[in-house]
Amino acid sequence: MIQSSFADYRIYSGGNAAKFNTKSRIRVDGVFGIDKVWEGNDVGLTLGLKYIVKSTFTRDNRMVFMMSDQGYTFDALFSVAYLEIPLMVMLPLTTNPLRFGFSMGASVALPLLDNSKSYNSTYFSFEDHPEYRYEREDYYREADEMGPNGGLFINAGFIAEYKNVYFECRYSHGMTRLGALKGVVMKEEKFRTMEILFGVHIILKKNHEIYPF
């Protein structure tokens, strides 16, 4: 059984560090969100809405076309701002005033802004290679456009709360691949993200209702 108050919310902000794999570099970005909370003695449930920017920098990515065989590569920044909707189950370990617990669940991410772009690592000159100029030049110049990509994420975290002050450390693992930059070969474009969140738990009015769970 889960109890719900009239206005039981968590409002938080914080930072996140994201990457794809061992080849990519961690970048730190921001998080802001709000959760609606239903709580019980044995289990809790939150439905949230958050704004998060996830980004990572990769070096020496292979090109899609044959110039990779000649040693020409890209450096690329993958950076997407998401509106994310997480649904999390909370498993409390201790009770008031200091509460600890675990959270787990899934989230759907809707892309809002894509700042991904590519850089020349080993520069290829079409002027020096006229045999490729008309066949590949237009495709090459489009390589900084990825287009927004949403996705599904699996989340797990550790929660600590003292009175109305809230802290969470949450790991998020992408289940759907992020679309690659045009012209760049990537094996894994799934964000792995560690979030550190701080916030407040707001209860405006007690008006408990019982829901079966």
C-alpha cells in the first residue's frame, strides 16, 4: 500500500558526468527536475520531469568512407539536452529523521537541443585529392549535423534524506543508441551518466489516500 499527500514533491538540481565508453572523455553538465512522490513503509514511487544535458567528447573516430584507411579521423562532441520522464521505485532502508534507501526504474528522454559537432583530427583536403572531391565533399561537410535523438534509459541510485533535505546519487544507462554524426563510425553511442542531485522534499498539506500497489 502506498500513501499520497495532497502536495508531496521533490524539487532538485545538480550535475552529471556522461560518457560512451573507455574511448570517450567525461564532460560535466547540469540537471534540474521535479518529482511527484507516493510513499509507503515498504516501498515508494516517484514520477518525475527533468531537464538534463548529457555530453561526451571522443577522439580519433573512424570516418564512414574509405579515407579512414588512409589515417584520416574525426574528433567529435556528442551533446544533447533532454526533457526526461523518469518513473522510479524507492526501497527505504531506514526511517525518520535520517532516511536511506535505493531507487530503480526507467526513463524516457525527449530531445530538446542538439549541440553535437565534429572536429578535424587528421585533416583531409579535397583540393589535394580531386578524385574524391565531387563524390564525397558534400557528405563530408555535413558531418557536423547529427539531429536530435531521444531514447530509453535504465536508472538506479542511492537516496539519503534528512527532514526535508534530499540527496541522490543516480546512475543512468542508455538502452537505445544515439544517432551517430554523419561521416563518423561509432560502435556504441549510448550515454552512461552519473548524476549527483540535491533538493528539497515539499509537503504542503496532508491528505492521505490509499492506493493498491
